[in-house]
Amino acid sequence: MLRSKRCAPFCATPLQLTVAGEPLQVEAAGSDDPDRGKATFNGSARSVRENSGVVAIQVSRIGVASETLTVSFAPIDESARNGVDYRLSSGSVSFAPGETEKSIPVAIVDDALFQGYEAYRSFSIRLVGPNLAAARECRIFVFNEDLHRGRAQFETAATSAVAGAARAVLTVKRVEGTEGDLRFDFATGAAVVVRVR
């Protein structure tokens, strides 16, 4: 039978112990220290371009700042994958007494690979531990700048029109990509009529 107990904050991470031959899961509970304030993200979401390089995700301390405050953070994959679309290891940030602003540097991976017709990929960073305010998770949207706009081509190589007609309609198709806008130039020239006998 698995028993679960909560202990004081001297446990930094969950531990697995055995008591009298039975497994005992010890879970770190932690408690807020009012002299340290609370850590929070400066917003619950952030948008970046795939070619942004290293971006700084801001973490603030609110409230009392008279003592050192250390909070842990961890990345969470969503449609973006750590090591492929971005690089971030779990770690921690420490606020010295009186310090209220820190940042978590995240490397955004830029590549020229076509990764499907997607507007963006996303991942999150979560703050872990005591002394946290409400915004303890920040979602990062990475927008793909490698748009596959495709190319324009006529639907048919030739067309015909009724003699004396005021106009003829030529259909242009977009092929090999549909991301973003596609603009193209065109020009008209003298018609060449070929009669086959």
C-alpha cells in the first residue's frame, strides 16, 4: 500500500522512501515566507519569431523584498519540442535582497526546415516552489518566419475566347505552399493567332 505524507520545506523534491517494508512517497509541501515576497511572470504569454535568437522571459518579485528569494523553473513541451524548436534546461533564479527583476534566457532554434503549414509552435515555462504569485506559468508562441508562400501558375497553358468578346478570364492557381501572402506581377502582350489547316 502506498502512503503519502507531506513534510516541511527541507525536502526540495519528492523522495521515495521505504518504511517497514512499504513504500512511502514523501512530497515537498513548502510554505510561503512573507519576508521574501512572491515571484511572478510579467505576463502569461509571450510571442517571438523563430529567428529571434535568445529571448529573455522576465520574472518579477512583488511584495516584500528584504530577503533572498529563489524559485525553480521547468520547461514544458507543447507543439514545440525542447532541443528541436527551443533550448532550455530546468533551473532556478535568485533574487538578492532588494532585487525585483530577473530573466530566464531561452534559445529559440532557427532552421530552414519546412515543418508543415503551421502558424506557430508553443511551449511553456512553469515556476515551481513556494512564494509564487498567480502568474506562475508563461506560454511562449514561436512564429515560423520560413513561410512557404508557394508559386503562381496558370490553370491551363492556353485558353480561348469567343470572337468579339469584351474579355476573357484566365485562372491563376497557387501551388506548392499556402502560407502568408503571395504577390506576383503579370503583363499582357500582342496576341498571336495560329491557324492550323
